Amino acid sequence: MTKRKKSAKRKVMNRSHPKPLSKEHVRTHLEKDPEYMVQVSDPKILRKDLLESLREVIIFMQGYETFRKIQEEKVALFTVLKSQVREINSLVDGKLKKYLPKGKLRGFSEKQLQQQGLDEELLSPAGQQPLEVVSIERSTPREQTEREQPSELDELEKQLRDIESQLQNIR
């Protein structure tokens, strides 16, 4: 049994130590140089051209880096802007809508704005102030019961309707 143990140890030792290289193996390893040669007619000009092209590549890469930095800043600004817009929308939806009247408003067209601007210009130089058109409505019994219980919102909506009707009369 001792012989078997010794032979097993030798096998393990042989595996851990590499085999010495033969002379032929060393020669083939050294002879792996290329088998062809290239002759350069003017090495100084070639070197100069290579250096110039490397310089252009470096300049291009520097420009790209500045472009990348600008893009990163742009993305950062857009994320900040999006968060601010979300915050503003939440404030408008949550707090401001409580204080605004409910109702549908129509926007002014360009013609209406121009016409309104012309009317104000015509009245201003003469020293006159524009008159407010007030419409008198007759009340029915149903309206009288509604008037007895007006809320702030209803009053604001009524004022809004009056203003819209005045604008319609101006046109």
C-alpha cells in the first residue's frame, strides 16, 4: 500500500509542475513573426498623417463629450420641469379649484379681441368711459324661490352669465 500512495503522490506532483519546454517548441514560438514585410516610402509623412488623424479624432471626441454633457443637463432640466408641472397641476386641482366658480367659459377669438381693443381706443381719446350694458330680467315665481336661497357659487355663476351676455351685446 505504501507503493501505491507514493505513486499517487508522484502523479499529483507531476500535474502541478509544468513540463519543461522542448527546443523545438521554443523555436516555433519565436518564429511567429509575420512572414511578410511592408515598406513605407516616407515614414515621417506617414507618422505626421497618423498624428493629425488622431488629433482630429480627439477633437471630435471632445466635441462629443460637450454634446453629451449638454444632453445630460437638458434631461435633468426636463425632469425638474416635469416635477414642477406636476406640482403646479396638483396645486391647481387641489386648492385653486375650490375658489373658482364652476361653469364653462369660452375663449375670445382674435377678431373679438381686436374689435374690443378698437372699441376701447375709440372711446378713450374722447374722454368717455365705456358704458356697461345692464339687462333687466323679469323674475318668475320659480326664480324668486331660487333667489331666496342663493349660495356664493350661484351668485358667481349669475355674474358670469351677466358678463357673457354683456359681451354678446357688445359684439
